Amino acid sequence: MLVLIAGITGFVGIPCARSAFARGLKVRGLARNINNLPEDVGKRLEGFETLSSPYDIAAMDRATKGVDAIICTFAGIPEMFMESQLLLIRAAERAGVKIFHATSWNYDWTLAPGSHELYDDMRGFAHHVALSSTIKPIYMFTGAIVEYYFKRSRYDWNPDTKTFSFHGPSTFPTRYTTTEDIGNYVLEAITAPDAADGGFVRVQSFEASPEDIVKAYNAAREGRTTAKLNCLGSLQDAEDKLTEGRARNGKGGWYNFIRSSLVNYTTVTRDIDAPIGQVWGLVADFGAEKAWYPGAKSVSLEGFGLGSVRTFNYVYPAGKNKGQEYIFSEELTEPDYPDMVAFGTTVLDSLGPNKTRFRWIAEGSPLPDEFMAVLREDLNERFDGLIVAIVNQLV
């Protein structure tokens, strides 16, 4: 059996590949960069197709040709699991593939429509495919993924302070599944005699409450370090935060409120002697590098997401290095804390015909106090200097 794993370099794709190898199956990969695979997976692949963009239909057609089953582990963002996954299932139809495990591995989104923006998108994908496709996908509900909660999400488990954060009763259990178990469950599902019939599969590795988590951690550490609980409020408090976030951000700002524990890093404020329209004209032109950097010759971007490379070509317009040209490139790499988020918001207020207040507000994931102090100092200096640069452009 030849299995295509789309998104194979991710933290679900890799254990699925290892589980397939353990069963003696052949595996083909589809992802952005084969170099992101561990050696024990990459060297055993039957083949690998590079996905140049989320809409690379040609790569999907090559990847699906001749395979017996597809496991889609695309990232949990709307563009990937709705648009890219739909393109992949169309490629699977053209290739005659009948077994397709869709991106899922979460709580049961067939329940409570409207309670979670991303679950509504997953429900929409399943509904559309049921109406329009000959393929009947498999969807797997796992509860929380252990490695996500405890290795990638500082919202839930802070590894620096050994703190587990939660809403609701500390004794209320959560269903958890490990990625290793997910890999095994998925392979059992796609190799079952009725795999082509699709449907919903519900699995778990264990259940544990916040109190159970802390007790287990402290017992394993035998007193060397102690974990603690951080109750963020009641379940009603969590619901109220979501309601407020939806009203403030709209659907397009879903990531701002799906995780409602963002904190303010800093707010930098300056008053500028210029009309608000003139200031906005420069701020809105941020992508036009020549407006901000007069010496810019060109800026290019290759690829998308992790592994993409931005190249900047610049000539000194003045000073002792006038006329000298240099080129530098920067690559987007995996962050130290992949699940951390940060947002910068620019606010302009008119104070009169020729006066504008410029506010830059930074918010993001909670950080330890010692890191917060360093970050706040750095952001204050950077964005105070940025506002001064804008003023200089308006002179």
C-alpha cells in the first residue's frame, strides 16, 4: 500500500509516517521543504513532492498519482484546511483515490455549531465534500493533542514557570491523545476494510483534569520542581471573553480571540504635527519600501510560510557610503515558541487640522516577567524611532 501524507513535515504528519513504516507500508510526502523531516523519515520515503504554495495544483496532481490512500495533515489555518485541502481532494478524485483521511484531530466539531470559528470551517468543508465529492473522508476526533498543549502552547502549559492555565473547575477532565497514538489510530483507520466508506472516528489516549496534570508532574519530578495551577476564570468568563473578542475583532480577527489571554506588551504614543490624512498615507504605504527607505532598489519574496526567503537590494542614497550597493536575504524559520502570537496595532487620532496622535499597541502571548521587561524596552525604543522616522518623512 502506498500512502500519501500531505503536510508530512508537521507534528502529526511525522508520527503518521512512522506508523506507516512500522506496518510495512510505502510513504510519499507532500510539503514545503523535505529538509524539515527527521532523517529516519526522510530517507525512507518512496517519493516527495514540494508544495510551492497552498494552491499548487500541479504538485498535488503529481503527489496523488498512483497512491492508495491519502492522509491530509495540513496546518490548522482556514486557507490550508479549507482551500488547500479541497484542492487536494479534487486531485485525489482525478487520481481515482478512494481513501482520504481529512485534517481533524480535535474536539468533536459536529456539536454546537457557532461555538468555534475554526470548527465551523471544518464543518463547512465536510458538508461541501459530502455534497460534491465521490470521496468519503475519514475525520478523527481526539480531544486535545498532548504535544500541542505541553510543547507548543504556552497558553496552556508555561514551561518556564511550570504553570498549567485553564478555565472552569480544576477537577473537570479533558480528553488527550498523544501524536504517537494519533499516528497509530490513523493508520488503523485508513487500512480498515471499510476505510473508503469514511465517517467519524472518536479516540483518546487518556483523560486528566488540571489537578491530575499537576499531581502527575510533581510526582514524576519527585520534589525537584513543582508545578502549579492558574485558573483564568469560570467557563462563563471564557464564554464572555469570546463574545467580547468576536464583537471587537469580527470573524477576520479570529486568532485574536480564539485564545483570549493575550496581554499588552506596550503602547508607544507620539503627537505628530501633520494632518491625519498625510500620516495615514505614509503608514498605509508600508509595503512600498521606497517610501520608507529611499535607497531601496528591489525587494523579492520566494516561497511562503516557513522556509520563505526575502531578499532586499539597497543603495546608500547619501552619506559616506553614497552609491554603495548591498543585498541581504532573510529566511523565515521555525520560532522558538511556535504557538506564541503577537500583534501590532497602529491607531491614528486627529487632534486638529495639523496634528495627529500616533499610537502603536503591542499585544501577544503571556511571557515571564523578566522577558517582558526586556521586550517592552526593546519595543519602546524601536517604535518610538519608527514614529520619528515617519515624522522625518513628512517634513
